[in-house]
Amino acid sequence: MAVSPVDSTDCLPSGGDRPWINLDAYDQSWYKPGRSKGVILLWWLLQAVIFPLTPHASHGPRCWLLRRFGATVGKGVVIRPTARFTFPWNVTIGDHSWIGDDVVFYSLAQITVGQHCVISQKSYLCTGSHDIGDPHFGLMVAPVTVENGAWIATDCFVAPGVTVGANTVVGARSSVFKSLPPGQVCYGNPCRAVAPRQMGQN
């Protein structure tokens, strides 16, 4: 039985609207990840194998491995074994900060976490996106900064170019698309400041 060639128009959804973007023409050759492909593959392999096998409370080996691949990691840093770092050489984590389980640092650009910060489980710090007005879906990158004493609660998304101000709290499952001021309690989708953060005495 002969099979007729499939025309690309056959794959269109009902209604026949053609896509406005052409992913065949996608090109990110301008982007330089900062290390060779071999180093990147080695990092991804070691992270996939070694991180999950280290004991939950043994943060030292994970910090050591990140430093060996170019990350700046301060003293007393807590990093859980299921945290993931795309390019560690683009990551800075200050003293005594905590990085929870299943946190993703999508570090195409610099991600800076200050001192005494908490990035809770399943949160996603994202430095890469795409230009929705570009028919070639061009890659865009911008840094993310979490300033000293901030807490990103569980399952939050932090977008490229965002700065979370010092000592600010981002409530669980918030989506942060714009920078947040210091010393605030913020939550929502999109995330916004709702009240000053009140602190007791040390």
C-alpha cells in the first residue's frame, strides 16, 4: 500500500491558522555558555550522578563540586541533593543561604543569591526566555538577583531580569515577573508587595 507524503499543512489544527513563528530558523549561535561542550556535558553527568547519591545533610560535597565548576559558594551554605544548576559558573550563593530540594537555577545568565537567603523546594530561578515578537523566537537572557535575607517560598517562579529586594518574602507558588522592593511580604500571580515584613528582636 502506497503512503502519500505528508504535507506540513496536514499538521495544522482545525481552523488552518498558520504559526507566526518559524522554529526552523531558530538560531542561538550568538549565545556563549562560558565553557566548552565537553565541560558542560561533564558537569551535567556529575550533577546527575553524584548529587542524588550524596546524603541529604552532606552539603559540603555538593558545595565543593559546584565550586570546582566555577560557582561562588559561601560558607555554611545548604544545598539539597535534588537542586539543579544549569551552568554553575554563572551562580553566586552567599554565606549561610539555603537551596531546597528540586530547586532549579536555570543559569544561562548570572544568578546571584545573597547571604542568609532561602530558596525553598521546587522554586525555579530563570534567566532565559524568548522574544515573542520575533518570528525566529530569539533567545533572550537576563540575570536574576535575590538580595540578602530574602525568602523565596516553595514552588515560585522568578523571571529573567528580576531582583528580589533584601529581606523580602515571596509567598508560595508566586510568579515574579517584575523586581520586588526590599523588606516586603509579596505574593500572587503576578507577584506584588502586599505588606511590610515585620520582624521580632534578635
